[in-house]
Amino acid sequence: MLFENQISKYIAVKAFSLTLLKLSSRKVESCFCVFDGNIYNFFHYLLKARSGSTMGHRKTHAPKHGSLAYLPRHRAKKPVARIRHWPKVQADSPRLLGFSAYKAGMTYVFAIEDKKRSPHFGKEVMRAATVLETPPILVCGIRTYTKTPYGLKNITEAWMKDPPAVLDRLLVLPENFDTEAMLEKIQQNLDQTTTIRVIAATQPSQTSLSKKKPETMEIQIGGGTIQQQLDYAKQLLGKTVAPEEVFKEGQYIDVAGITVGKGFQGPVKRWGVTKLQHKGRKTKRGIATLGPWNPHHLMYSIPRAGQMGYHQRIEYNKRILKIGKDGKEVTVKGGFLRYGEVNGPYMIIEGSIPGTEKRHIRLRVPARPPTEVPESPPQVTYVSVESPQGK
């Protein structure tokens, strides 16, 4: 039974509940049924009544995840990534702007933190890292472009005299290449040339992969003048290029690759939408509606089932922790799962990169480099070579 001072509190709290909390009179009366004289407990029951539940629960509203900028999410045309943009490099001498690698697997390293703004500056920290096998690439040809209102247009190209026989697995090669005549034609059209790229081929035979068919790609030359770039390309024609000639330790690079394919997946796994209640009709791992009545078409933003994974992705500003020549230094015990041993030159990159093991990875000079870059290369104190399958 309420006393007089509690009656005044009851009137004030009920007015507060009906106006500010916007509770019904029936809910307020139910809260007073458990009123024990403590005003704080009463407010606790009021807030529970407003929330509609007395237990913790998952929110029933969960918008779809994933950016709409990547639509349509279809399978990549080739397992080799395309690089559609090459950044401009301000340098006196020409240089290659990209390289090629194969993903071996992941491990972890200990390094000295050299970011001055980090709270762990100067301390030894652990970092997840990816090991790439980087056999030298073979420069097979030179290709020149001119700039038009509709994009770059190919002018001409020149190939090395005696290309390796393994290129027959990829291209239909003529019997003889007149390299001198091709280079002379490039020199005659140099006044129209705006971009010079080299045609490079990988050498998977130098890795632990079982494949023999190489990948070919174009790598742009940046820095210097057009004449200097052409002279530099002539020097590289028919020769191999090692990774340390293009990149250095501590440098930031962009990594392009094809992600791990996951096949045809539903909207719950593909977009992260909420599962419907278990008492509902028909489907549970679908969406509740396909969109509004108007417009009378299915909007592209509706989460639907379809292909998941095996998309081309580029990750920006991945730091090179170490570049080495002997892959046995970083090969884990028993070899990397689904890859094997790293035989030749290698590269350790901080963090993860897209793609599965054995996937071809393309490396590029950063298109949007960070503003603060440590001056000296990172000090890697330990590289884990323990077996990923346990001890």
C-alpha cells in the first residue's frame, strides 16, 4: 500500500513516464505492481518496459554488408590481375613500376616498431606477414603507346630475337623476329609516343610450382624523358630483372590479385543480411522482400545470391619487410601448405594479400603513398619457420 509521500512520487513519475518516455498507462501500472519503495528500481523497470524486452537480444535490423561499388560481383576473366592505372613517378632516371610474384603462404615476424607516432615505438612487435616467391622476370618485348581522346592507342612493338621455347605454350611465335627493324620503327615514331611499357614473362619453372606455362604482362616505365625510357627498355630487352632492382626494403607497394573463390553463395553469406525467424514461412536464409512496389523493377542494391570470391582486388600501401635471395630462410618446416618450399628469391610483405596459395600476384609502385614513411628499412629480428600444422 502506498504512503502519502509515495503517492506524490507516483503521480510525478507517472506523468514523466506518459510524456517523456511515451509509455502506455498499462505499462506504467504494471511497473508499479513490482514497486518496492525504491524509486531507482522503479525507473529500471520503466526503461525495460520501454525497450520492449527484459533480456538481451540481437537486433532484428541489420543492413547488408559490402560496398556497392564492386558490382557486378562476377568471376574474374583471368587468374592474372589487371593493372589499369600506373602512377606518375618524378625521377631523373627511368625505372620499372611493377613486378610479379607468387603467393606462398603466411607466417609471423618480430620487428622493431619504427613509426614515431606509435605507442610501441622502438619496441619489438609481432606482425602477420605474407611470403611471396619472386623469381626474376624476363623482358620479352617493348610496346609503345600514344595518347588519344579515347585512351591509349598502341603504335608498335619490338620483341627479343630468341624468345624462350616455353612462350609457345602461351603465344604463337613467328619463326624469326627482326628486332632491329622493330626498334628502328619505334625510334621513328618517338615524337608521337607518350607511354613506353615492357612485355614481361614470369618464370614459374624456377619455383616449386608444377606449372610450366608463364604469365605475360605489361609493366610501365616511369621517370626520365621518353628517349631515356626507350634506351632503358632497350637495355632490358632479352634480360631478366630481379626484385631488388625494382623495389627496396621498407617501401610501400600496391598489391593486385584475384581473391579466393567461394562459388555460388546465398545472401546471408554473400551480403551478411539477417536470417529470418525460425517460425516464418518458406525460406530462412533469404531476404524478406525484393524491394518496393515502385519502381517496377528489381533494384541493383537488393542483396541477391550469386558468385562470391574470385574477384580482382587491389590493396594499397603494403610495406615490404624483407627481400632475400635464399627461400630456405623463410620456408616453414614441412613447406607451406598447398605450396611447398620457397626455392629462390623471396619477399616478405606486412599483412595479408588477396588470393590463395600459388596465386599470381602483381606488385606496383603505390598510387597513393602514405605521407609519413620511415627513413630506414624495418629491422626484422625474427621470422617464424614453425610448421603451421602444429608441433
